[in-house]
Amino acid sequence: MRVDDIYLAGVGTYLPPVVTTEHAVEKSWYDRADREASGMEAVMVAGETPAPEMAARAAQVALRRSGHGPDDFGALLHSDSYHQGPDGWSAPHYVLRRTLDRPITALEIRQGCLGMIASLEMAAHRLIADRGRDRKDAVLLTAGDNFSAPQVDRWRASRMFLLADGGAAVVVSRRGGFARVLAFGTVSNPGMEELHRGGEVIFPPGVTIGRSLNFEERSDYWRRQWAAGIAPPMGHFGECVAEAAERALDEAGISMEKVTRVCHTGFARGSLEAMFLDPLEIDADRGLWDFTRGIGHAGAADPFIGLEHLWTSGQVVPGDHVLLIGSAPGMEAGCVVLEIIAPYEPGDHESESRGSESNELQNDDHEPEDQEIQNDDHRRPGHEPRDGDHGPENREPENGGR
């Protein structure tokens, strides 16, 4: 789907401290063989910082950069991959209260790790369709996840990735911004739906009876089925990725050769190559492997964490094209083609985020406890990542956030 006159006006992230994979091996949380096979160096761990709070803090950064005021917004779309808080409670409205604080709709988008890309497409539809007398010019997108719950073992839940905590936000605008949205492409293969179910009953939901989030258990189920002569659902997710990218690029009117960088999910090296890099026929340098191997897989936030990293570090400049791509259970792949149209220029709105403010962004009540972190101030909300800031040698929380 091609779109016109839709822009990204501001992007922000909340990136918690990291725990190195070497430290996890020493603590017997992570197997050394898995560490060596994955290529992962570190993963972000938020401790007790709530997922919606990380989303709200990321949103404050995006809002400052956007030039939009609260009255410009018609909706807030919040994405997540894991539980956000109490049952029967609205995480999107918590984020809304902590950010725009206006009586607008706030929706939760449960599209797995594809959530923010799916939200961006929905926001574009809304902005294009809104022809009302009091139409609004912007939509706020947020995402946040914290996998530090007792039912989750982030180190062994999947060999495809290490579950990371973090938040991201982006302001979608009709007025202009630092990036122009050109086109979307989405492809699903519902025949592969069972792969993420793995024989688990649908009711009662696993979390209500104490079942952990463990993708390896579901993979083991299908291996046992195969050994017993029962074929698992067949398909190659890389084909969905390649087709989704082809559709988006064709609509945008450019070829893959014209794409400067690709922002992908933070998978381990083997899975990243098989599911994304090889189908797109690109090497790791055009992706974000050197960056994502040091932070892990933060759910729906991944592509926009990557985009902020590239833009604020000057690795993409006006005239460059960027492809954001993600995946969701189902199986589904989706992507968006962007054109960078403005350079990153820190200004007064960046330094404000370090001062005392009524929005309580500097309140440390939700910071992880017992964290021995060096250079902590650059992890506070409003920090603009510099190239290389995320090296795991700089900070290592001792609690592991398991």
C-alpha cells in the first residue's frame, strides 16, 4: 500500500541497562554453547520498571522532537507482546495519561513483534481518512514490554532470540517530519499458526494456570510429532519476509539496492540470517546486527529502536531510504519503506528532558533496584543514543532481571 503526505515527526526510546551474556553464563542462566551459537553479547533488563511506563517515557522524547502539541493528536495506539499490568486494566490509557492527557481514543494493538509497524499502517489509514471539521494531524504510537516476570526465563525461552525489555514511540503526522512514509507491505501464512501453539490448549490460557512463556517447549513438541510421523505445519517464513518487502518496495517505486539500511528484529545471528537477511539478500552491515546483538529482542519496539539509533547517530541522512521489517506469530511479516528527509539536530527540546519536569520523567521510583550501573545518567529518559553507547561493557545489573 502506497501512502502520500504521511510522516514520522518524532521518535524516542527508553532503553534499560543491559546484562552481558557472558555474565549470564557465569551465573548459569545461559548455556555457553547457546551463547556462542547466538552471537549475542547482551540483553536489556528493566527489573521492576513497568512496561507501560517505559512506553510513556519513550513517548515523552518522541513528543519533544515532533513539534506537535497534545491537542494535535486524534489517537494513541499502544503495542505490546507480553502482559502489561492488572487484568481488566488499560495500559494504553495509562500511557495516554502520562503523555498527551487528552480525551482521545487509546487502543492496544496485539500483533506481537509486528505491533508498531501494524500500528503505523493503522495510523496512516486514520490520518488519510479523517476529513472531519475538527480533524487532527497526528497519532502517537508507543510500545513497551518487560519480560522480567517470574513466569519468563528470558535466557532459555527461545534459541532464536533473547527477550529484552524496553520501550519506543513515534509521532505520525500529516504536517511533516524527519522521515516520509512511502509504502507498506504485509504477508501472512495462517497455515503456520500452529507453530507458535505447539500443542498447547487454547483454554484455559496458559498464564492463568502458571504456564511459562517458552517457545522452545513448543518447538520440542513439533520435533516429537515429526519423529512420530506427524508432519508439522510447513512453510518458510523467509518467503513471507521477501514477499512483504517486494510489495512495499514496488509500491514505493524503489529497488532493494536503493535501501540504505534495514531495521529488523533483534534475533540471534542464525535466525536473523535465515528469516530476514538471506530472504532480503543483504548482509549484516546493511542491517543492525552490530547494534541489536548488544540489546536483544524488545518485542514490537525493535524496528523503531533501530531507526532512532540510525537517525540520531547520523548513520542515515536526508535522501536515504530505510526499510523497517518485523514479524508476528501467525505467521506474518510486515514492512514499511521510509525516506529520511531531515537530519537529526539536538536542540533545546533535548536538554529539557534532563531537567526537573511536572511529567515526572525524572522520577526514579520505577528504576530497577540493586543495579550497579556505570554512567547511569545517559540511560535516563531523553538520552539520545550515540553510536557505540550500547556496549555491554558499560553497565551490568547484578540482579539479572530474570
